[in-house]
Amino acid sequence: MADEVEEKVVLLTQDAVDKLQEELTWRQGEYRDEITERIAAARAEGDLSENGGYQAAREEQGKNEGRINELIVKLRNAKIIEAPEAGVVGNGSVVTIDLGGNEMTYVIGSRDIAVATDIDVISPDSPVGAAIMGAKVGDTVSYTLPNGREMKVVIKESKPL
């Protein structure tokens, strides 16, 4: 009996799903065709063993096909999330936090959600992400740094992505 690989649910906003779908369509169509043309042109030059253009195009083809497979799996396993209401931190929230006098703004979610924004992303599974999940604006929460020190974080703002 073959081992089955368990595929992980990917939490994404609708905007992130749309952008990943756009990338998939481009990679399966226009970009795949472009690479195929480069391979054919390089093949027409003759000796493939010393043809750098051919080798580079084949390598790019492999990377593209790998990314296509990755996108298919992510989109198949995508669960559309609705960010929580303003004022509450959760998956899909844009949250501004005060880390010891430094205000920083992040999106809470997987790195795949980042395709829908240019704001840095914090995983809800990271120490700071886990500490602020469910917190409300004005709350002060703390988490433990890898060196064992405790860090306090103040939630300044939270709104849906």
C-alpha cells in the first residue's frame, strides 16, 4: 500500500486565491509556451551537450512545472477565510502592533496570503502570531522570545485585509 501524503489546508483570502489563479493561468499558458519556444530554438542550434541556452531553458521549464504543481495543490486545498471584524486580530487581519516602542504593521496568515498585499506577513503559528490571535485593539499580550526573554506587545489597530 502506497504512502498517502496528507495535504494541508491553505487559508487564503479571496483576493489571494484570485492572484494565485492568475499566476497559474499565466504559467500554464503564455509562460509555458515561451519556454517551449526557447527550448525549440536552442535545439535547432545543434549540439545540445554544450548548449547553455538549451540547458537554461530546460532548467526554467522544470522550475515552472514545479511551481504549477505547487499552485494546483494550494488552490485545491484553499479554504477562503473572512478576516475578523475590525478591532479583533485573526487570520486575514492587518494588525499594527507596538513592540517596545516600535510600531509595525503585519498581515496575519500564511505566506501565501502575501500575494494579495505588499505588507509583511506573520504566521499565526509563530510566537508573536499565536500571542496576538484573538486579541483586541488596546490589549497588551506577551510571548516568549527564543532566548527565553518575555516580550510585551500592544495591539494598536486591527482591520480586515
